Amino acid sequence: MISHLPDKNNDNGTVSVDDMRRIDAKAVSLGLLIYLMMENAGNTLARCMLEGFNNRLQGRRVTVVCGLSNNGGGGFASARHLAYYGADVS
């Protein structure tokens, strides 16, 4: 059992920044590579967008705004996947 999951149950299914840091740290301590986590996050976001646009991203203009560190890595990965699906990414 993972004991470092979110401390609070909330109604909207979100995770706080501190909770996410603990979850990430636990995943890394279990051997998951951080770049793989960023790649998976980016791919999942791109696939959700693809699904949300009925599998039609070809030519759609998408702007990806990234933060620093791991969030930036996930954003960069999602931009790459969106471009693969045909979006015009900036």
C-alpha cells in the first residue's frame, strides 16, 4: 500500500501540489523514471484532446504553455504528440 497518497479526500478529484510532489517522489523511489512519467503525462493529455475533438486535430491551432521542470517536460511531450496527431502546435 502506498502511504504517501493525498491526505485529504476532496469532491472534485484534484490533487494538491504538495500531494503530487509526494506521489511523484514515491513513484521515483519505486523505480519509475521521471522522464517516462513526463512522457506518459504528455501522451495522455494529447490523447484526451484528440478524443475531445472527435479524433480531428489535423490543422487545428494549439498553443501549449509550459511551466518549469517536470511540468514543462510533460507540456513539451504533449506538444510533440499533438503535432504527431496533426495539430498546428505553437
